[in-house]
Amino acid sequence: MTSFYHVCFAVPDLRRAMRDLTRSGGVAWHEPRQDRLADWEYSIVFTRGGPPFIELIQGPPGSPWDSSDGARFHHLGFWSTSVAAGARRLTRRGYPEHFSGCPYGRPFVYHRLDSVGGFVELVDLARQPSFLATWHPEGAAMSVVDEDAEAAAGEAAEQGKEND
């Protein structure tokens, strides 16, 4: 099984969430960063120490990270060899696409998993070196969902159903 590399919570107050996780669990943080995607300015931070990371993100109302109804689990993040192929795979398996950063030049996508009350995020493997440089400079490459292997496994499963 491919390991997720982070769990994300959308929060209305990034500093408060950081403080609470530090005080309750000894979590160590990098400094938060501000960024922009389309019309949304947001703040983001990851834990120190390596995968799996905790990500906190604070976005404005109407953004993919809107937490105006309160803090919540948002997603599990996985690296993917192809976000487009992974998005097709998840959609075919009944997990609808909720948001794609691809039209905005960011190769990631969220798909809804109602059973866990959140999303799966696929992030293009090409972004891993910059992620490591920013959030885990001494870190090694992380595991990745190989979309070619996933496609082959899916085809094999379908063939097995047809042969039954």
C-alpha cells in the first residue's frame, strides 16, 4: 500500500491550531507561509520531522479550504505519478472530484470520500522536490501512487469479474 504523506485540517485560526497541537501533543511546526490560488489568499503550515506530516490550512470563505463552520478534517495527501490519470481512476471508482488546482497551474486534485468525511488529495510527483526543499530539506523521497500500476490492477480486477 502507498502511504499518505500528510493529513490536513482546514482551520479558521492557524496560529491557535498550531498552539493547541503543540501544547497537547508536542507537535513542532515550520513557520506558516502565505500563498494565493486564483482569488483566494490562504495560510499554510506543515509539521517538522517528516512524513506523515500534519498540514493546517486557513482559507477564506468560498475557497476549497473554507472553515467558516469550524475546524475540520480536510484530506489525506498522496503523491501521484499522474494527477489526471489518478483523477480519472478515483472518479471511475465512485469518488467524485471536488476541486482541481490544475486549471490554476497547481497540479493537485481533491476527491470526496463520504465514508471518511473528507477528501483524498493527489499531488503530482513533480512537485515533491520543491515540497521537500521547503518543508523537509533533509528528507528522502516519499512513496507515490503509481497510476500505471493502479490502472493495470483495475483492469485485472475487471477481467476477473468478467470471467466469474
